[in-house]
Amino acid sequence: MMAKKRARASTKKRKKGSVKRRTWDPFEVAEKLAPTVATMLGLDSLGLSEEQTIELLRDLLVMMMGDRVTKPKPEVMVNAIKRNESKAFAIIASKLLEIMPEGKLTPEQAEFAMAYIGPFAVRFAPRLYKEAKRLGLDLGPLQASWEEAWRLSGDEGPVGFCPNCGFRAIAPDWTCMVCGKVLNDKEIREATDFQSKVQEFLENADCKALKELLDKGSVFVGHSTISLSRQSKWDIEIYLNKDEKVKVREAFRKKCTKDLDSILKKL
Ligand SMILES: [Zn+2]
């Protein structure tokens, strides 16, 4: 890739004859700038060594330098980061989690990561959840980042809230994607607001759907409704228990034998 870039630059030079070429190594400059940039961004509170600070910012700084020909000053880099704050800080937060071994985050580092992890929260939430529990920190910011990450991804995300950690993180296999809890029959129903969705289904379903439900014995629970077939990869399949089957039979009897009665009456 570097060779390609160089070739392109030299073609330009031949054509125009005035294009300046970069005479400095972006990685070297980034390493030199990193400690100053970190201080200017208020990152000293993370308590990292100089070596760790360089690792934290190096790749981001190189990326932000882009094709720039003149050597950037720290203020220029700080302003560029501030202009793209949410994205840049998400990258810094995920880098921090790479640098620090699991179980070793300080409260300041964990709080920083939970607040800024943004789009990477889906990947890092299980780790951050553990660190926050260990440190006794408020999980609110991580929950907000988790929801933001799903919103940004354009994916509606999991159905149902975990009774253990409170995150909307129940996977189709009934486990929590954040704390790892495996839900039982009772918990999965509460987590997905199952009873009220079943109730609504029974009220709105036609006789054919009710009959199909009786035959099949299970439903797929989505964000707002239940269906007889899978509508999304996040749907959670639940088999009806005895009481629920009784309710379906009752609904079928009420709704679908009425027609029969009226037909009989007319005879
Ligand atoms: Zn959980």
C-alpha cells in the first residue's frame, strides 16, 4: 500500500511539478505528539505511563494525519479529535481496553471506557460489565452506550431485559449477552413481557392462527409481538406451558365455535 501511494505521488509530481512530498514518518511524529495531545484532551486522569499513552493515541493520530504534507502541531490534532469527538473517543476507549489487561482497569479508566465506548459497546460490554461490578461502579453509562451502539448499528438488537444485569441483552438462546446469565422458563417470560404479548395475540388472531398455535405449541417472541414463524434473528422461541395452552384452547373455543353456533341456529 505504501508503495502504491508513493507511486501515485510521484506521478502527480511529474505532471504538476509542484506537489510537495512528505518528509517525515507519521508513526514517529504521532509517538512524539501523543503525550502532549493526551494532556490537552484531559486524558492524564487515566493514569497511564508514557509508553501506554503513546500506544493509546498513536494509531488514531496517524489516521487523523491522513495525507497531510506539513507536520501537524499538537493543537491541530486536538482540534481534529474534538471535531470528531464521539468517534475518536470511542476509538481511544476501545484502545484503552486493549492496552489494559482484563480485571486491571482503575475506576477512572472503567468510567471513561463505559462513557465513551459508543459503537463498540456490543463487543466490549461483557468485559466492562465485569470490571464495573468488580469496582462497584454505576452501570448506567454502560447501559446507555449499549443502547447507543445498537441504535447506530441499525440493528434492532436483542429482545428482552436481563433480570440479573438489567441490559436489553437476551439472545435467542435465552442467555444474556452482557452478564452471561442463562434464563429459566419463568425468567424468559418476564424478560420478554410474554404474557401480555400472548394476550394480545389471542385477541387478534383468527381461527386459522389459533389452530396453528395449538398444533405447533410454540411461538417466536419479538420486540412488540409474538408470531408463529421467525420474523427476526433476535426472536426468542418459547414453548407454551400447560396454562398457556389452556388459554389458547379457550380463546379458540370462544372465537371459533361461535360461527358454528350461528350456523347451527340458522338451520
Ligand atoms: Zn444480564
